[in-house]
Amino acid sequence: MIISTIDESRPKAARVGGILITTSCVGALLCTGLVMAQTPSPGGGPRMKAIVYHDFGSPDVLRLEEIDKPVPADNQVLVRVRAASVNPLDWHYMEGTPYIARIEFGLFKPKETRLGVDYAGTVESVGKNVTQFKPGDDVFGGRTGAFAEYVVVREDRAVVLKPANLTFEQAASIPIAGLTALQALRDKGKVQPGQKVLINGASGGVGTFAVQIAKSFGAEVTGVCSTRNVNMVRSIGADHVIDYTKEDFTKSGQRYDLILDNVANHSLLANRGVLNPKGIYVLIGGGGVDNKGLGPLVRPIKALLLSKFVTQEMDPLLAEFNKKDLTILSDLMVARKVTPVIDRRYTLNELPEAIRYLEGGHARGKVVITLEPGKETSPVSFNRATASASTLGPDLVGLALIAIVIGVPIVPIVVALGLNRRFRRRNPGMRSYRWGYSFSILSLIGGITLGLTLESGVSALIACGVIYAVLAWFFAQRRHWAWITLTILSFNPVAWIINFIYLRKRWAEESAAPSVL
Ligand SMILES: NC(=O)c1ccc[n+]([C@@H]2O[C@H](COP(=O)([O-])OP(=O)(O)OC[C@H]3O[C@@H](n4cnc5c(N)ncnc54)[C@H](OP(=O)(O)O)[C@@H]3O)[C@@H](O)[C@H]2O)c1
């Protein structure tokens, strides 16, 4: 799962993160080891250091480069970044995964070469129309390219004053994880005081915020984490902690009003099994670095579909940046109801290490990058031989998508044409069902897809196959009810319309001349 990110130069619809990954040419110079990328300033203006990547791949693609220091426009503020934090979204961008997201990220090379979103820092200068901020203000927020010494941000976007009781590191750790936790609990989860809330992945970036925010809403919170994090999760306010190495929460017999799932390591049906009849399941994340194909997109679709068939709500979340929610989070920090949990600190040139650590999937709270002036002088290690990701992944996903899009409508039609010809050859003078065959095959595909989507297991798939076989047999006997049932089960509105017209016509013909079907 992914979060909308902040690229202020692009329309909102195009600002997709997330979830929602290239082969590059290898220069002789770049093969051999450590390179500090230094490009001359074209205009001789001020320069700054920033993390830049030109190829998708492992953290080795990251380079610390000197680029032009940005100049704020009339409605922008220039922020000297004092700390930034790392999120799974950053490695999704860096790797260009899930591959399907390359439609947005750039097919073979990143469209946006700057990395990072969460930052906290001090306003250095402001554009002439800026009224909310002045030089010297400490702020935090989200902006693409936050792994840099400076960012420019529009004053009306996701930037707010930093509470005085927070360090820059704490403030930088809030935006993505804090907003995700808040919006999952309040907007999707509609959390109420006294409700039982379970947070799967309670010890990570999102989880540590979710536990504390859920408590601030008056919920009774159960956190799920590994043994080494049990005490930490309890210390931030969880009423109950389940150690997933010893106990499976989906088999505990407990029921919850709300489940926030940061891990997605149990089936949707298993989660549903521990939800109250009117409970809500919010899918936040899951699918680690190894899940690069369509996987991260399939579960949200499954959740939405399953929601139509059960009494509980099952909803994926796509968190969004906005000033209002950042302010709410800030207020929670001022009231000391929520305190960011910081796991490790790295410097800007250690970002590849920080990302590698986060990719391991076992961060305890947030991983932050501190930017202390004068410390970012050593080069980022860069090894082109291992840097590039293969293009095979996106190619395969692309081919699979094309095969599905073309195959699902075409295959049934081709098979139907074959069956139609065979029928006419064997039954000269009788009229066949033509499109009926196609829709019947579609119904088989529809049934199997539904079965897989609802995670109904092998037995349900076998049942689906048997039902289909029986219907197909009666259909071959020219029973109209079987035809109608198969058409309905094709889940294809076009099939419903065509068959409605076609059936009426055929019935009229049959009543006029019953012997000619
Ligand atoms: N939908 C959105 O808009 C949105 C926004 C932000 C993030 N996300 C997604 O949400 C997920 C979590 O993000 P994050 O920033 O919290 O990641 P993170 O900081 O890397 O946290 C990962 C956590 O998962 C826990 N974990 C791993 N295996 C587990 C298991 N089997 N059972 C329970 N917990 C387990 C780890 O705890 P242990 O060390 O104890 O195992 C670790 O604390 C990611 O997939 C991210 O992409 C989505």
C-alpha cells in the first residue's frame, strides 16, 4: 500500500506513491567503486547537496550530488532541512516497485530523480506573497526531494510549524507514518472510544503512531509485534500485546471492532474471522521488498470485493497529505498524547544504509536522517555493477497484463466460434447458441476469478468447476434456464444485455416453430 506524495509541480491526480522499479549502461568509470558526483554549477549560483538517483535499483543507485540550491517562488518558502525520515515509500520509488507503478514512476528510468518526502527544518527565506511563515520558523511537512539540504514548499501545502517540544528528528518522523495512522483510524476505521482496536505491525513507523493515536481516541488497543518489541509497544500505551512469534491473533478467539493491518500476512478471511459483525478492516500495507509484481495491488482489490459480500467493511487506505491533519498531529504532540518513536539515526550520505535497514522490515518506530551542516562531505558508495534492477520484472508484468486484457474477451470468443462450427457440422439445419458459448466460458473465468479473489480455497474452486460443468451440460441440452444462469454468472453486463435481446428473439422463434432451435 502507498501514500500520495508531494510533487507540487504536478497535478494532484498524478501524485501517486505507493505503492503503489532497469538496466542501465555501465560506464567504465562507474564500475569501479566510489564516486562523488559533482556537477559544475551552470549559472555559478549557490549549490546544495541532495540525494539523486538516475536508475531504478537497490540502494546502490543513490548518489549524493551537488545540485542548484532552489529559489522560492512568490508563494513558496525555502526550508533548510535539519532532519528527514525514511519510509517504505522511498524504497518503492527507488526500486520502481511494484512494477505496475512504473506507469507513474517512469518505465525504465525514474521521472523524478530526487528522493525522500518527510522533512523538518528551518525557514531560510520566503517568497513575497508568503504570509504564514517567516525566516527562522521551524517547520515540518512532506515534499518530494526531502533527502537534501534544502527544499522549497508552497505555503498552502503540507507544511506546518514544528511544536517547540519536539526535536527536528521527531518532527521529521511524523508526516507519512503519522498521517497514515490518523487517517486509517479516524476516516476509514471511524474509531470510537471503548472500541477494541488491533494493530498488526504495531512496532513499525505507522504502527507506533497508530497505537498512540488509537489510545488518544479512547480505544482499547492490542498491538501485534515480535518478542523484542513487546515491551516497547506496551510502553507506548497498548493495553494488550500479542507476540506474533508465539501466538496467531487470527486464532486467539478475540474479536475486534477495528483492525489496522500494516503487514498483510494473514488472509482477508482470517482477519474477517476476528472482526465483530460490523467491524472494519483497514488495509494499510504489506508486501515487502520481494513483492514486486502485481501483488500489492491485488489485496486491495480483493478487500474491496470481499466487502460487498460480508457484513464487515474491508477497505484499503491511501493516505493523503494535508495541512489540517498535520496540524492535528502537531496538536497531539504538543498535548504529549503522541510521541514519535525513533529507532536509528543516519546522516545523509548514509541513506543507502538507512534504506537497507528499513527494507529488512523490522524497524522499531522511525528511521531518521539527520543533516548537520558540514557533515555531508564523504561520498555515497556507488557500485554500478550491482545498482541496476532488471527490466525483466516490468516486462513480465506488462506481458501478463496484456495477456489478461486481450485473453479474457478473445479466448471465449475463439472457443465459442469453434464450438459453434462443430455444432452446426453435427446438427445441420439446427441453429446454435452462438454467443451463448462465449458467455458460458466467460462465466467459468468469472467464477474462478471470484473464487480466487475471495480466497475461497481449493474446495470452493472445485465446487465452482462442478457447478459450471452441470450448467454447461444442461446448456448443451438447450435448456434456457442453464443458458440464463451461465449468462448471469459471466459477470459481464454486455453479455446480460445481448443475451436478453437474443433470448427473447429465440423464444419467439421457438414458439412459432418449436422444432427448429
Ligand atoms: N496505505 C498507505 O497510504 C501507506 C502509508 C504508509 C505506509 N504504508 C505501508 O504500510 C506498511 C508499514 O509501514 P511502516 O512505515 O510502518 O513500515 P516499517 O516501519 O518498516 O514497519 C514494519 C513493521 O512490521 C512489523 N512486522 C514484520 N513482520 C510482522 C509480522 N509477521 N507480524 C506483525 N508485525 C510484523 C515489524 O515488527 P517486528 O520487528 O516486531 O517484526 C516492523 O515493526 C508498509 O507496507 C508501507 O508500505 C502504506
